[in-house]
Amino acid sequence: RKEVEQDPGPFNVPEGATVAFNCTYSNSASQSFFWYRQDCRKEPKLLMSVYSSGNEDGRFTAQLNRASQYISLLIRDSKLSDSATYLCVVTGYNTDKLIFGTGTRLQVFP
Amino acid sequence: NAGVTQTPKFQVLKTGQSMTLQCAQDMNHNSMYWYRQDPGMGLRLIYYSASEGTTDKGEVPNGYNVSRLNKREFSLRLESAAPSQTSVYFCASSLAQGFNQPQHFGDGTRLSIL
């Protein structure tokens, strides 16, 4: 089983739609969780950290479910510019080494 | 406002050649990392340096060496390039080793080994 698993997609959604991605992780001792965004042929960029209580940043909401070992990302009112690959990232216990999922591709169409 | 700078951006090598990928950060970060990204595999850690003067192996270190030249610079060396090392290489840095320390990435080096 992969340490971090994501549905590769693509998720094709119209502008204005709400879309959600889930990501599961295998190490129950994982301490830190992030969502990164990666545009085609570009570097990953931090989108948001994921906190235990859940957190929101504008149209983006991240949730953590430790019992079921998954994190989620909700994007409301999708924009064309949201088209990218979204990487789920998890750290292990007592380490800052990041474990990357293979990403979920989102394509927003007009 | 450069952040993490990688050079070169593109390189083509022949099998057996050597080369060094350069990385520099201007954010006064303590920790630096080298990853490779291959289709369907996600990013995999090659080597990292938690602080100046230290380096450690990551998930896929074979065939690579690194040097933490100073706090700003962290280089990755391929001594004898192999086709399996064809990949996109990313350097990253973070403020410190520890929890909730996101990493900032350079824009990558696309390396092809013929």
C-alpha cells in the first residue's frame, strides 16, 4: 500500500462548480499535512496546511480525519485558473521529510 | 525575491557523463532537499540537509551525491549518469526541520540521459 494515495483524476468540472478531493495516508503517526498545487511543468507550491480543526482560505477548505486517516480539499466556485494538479503531502512522526501523493488533476472548463 | 534558484533548467547528457545540479536559496532557510519527479511516481526524496554541515539520504539516493556548500547552497551530483536518472529534479528549502514546516521549491531541472 502506498503511504499516500490519491485519485489521479482528471476531475473535469465547469466554472462555478464545487469539487472535492480526498487523500488517504497509511501512517497513523503522521503529524503534518499539506495541500500543494502543481501547474503543468512547474514546481509544486504550497496551497495550504491542514489543521486538525479544519481550515479555510477563501474558496478552499481543508479537513483532516485522523480516525479514518484521510485529508480532503474542497474548492468552491471553481475558476479556470484552478486547473492544476493537487498534491496531498504528509510528514511522518518526528521528521520533516515530506511524503507526496502522485496528485489529483483538476480541469475546470468554461 | 528569488526564493529557490536552480541551474541549469534543462540538460541533456550521455550515459556515463557527470554533472552537478546547483541550488541556492535566499530565504535564510536551514533545511534543503533534493527530489526527483517521475510520471506516476510523485516526488521522491533523494537527499536532504537538515542544517549546514549535515546531509542525509532520502528514499532514492543511489547514483547521487550532495554537498551543502554553505547555508544558501546545496548541490546534487551525478557521477556517472544512467538513463534511469532521466527525470525532473526539484530543490526545496524549509525554515527548519520540524513539524508544520512547509517547503519552498525551485522551478526544476529537466534532465535527459541518452
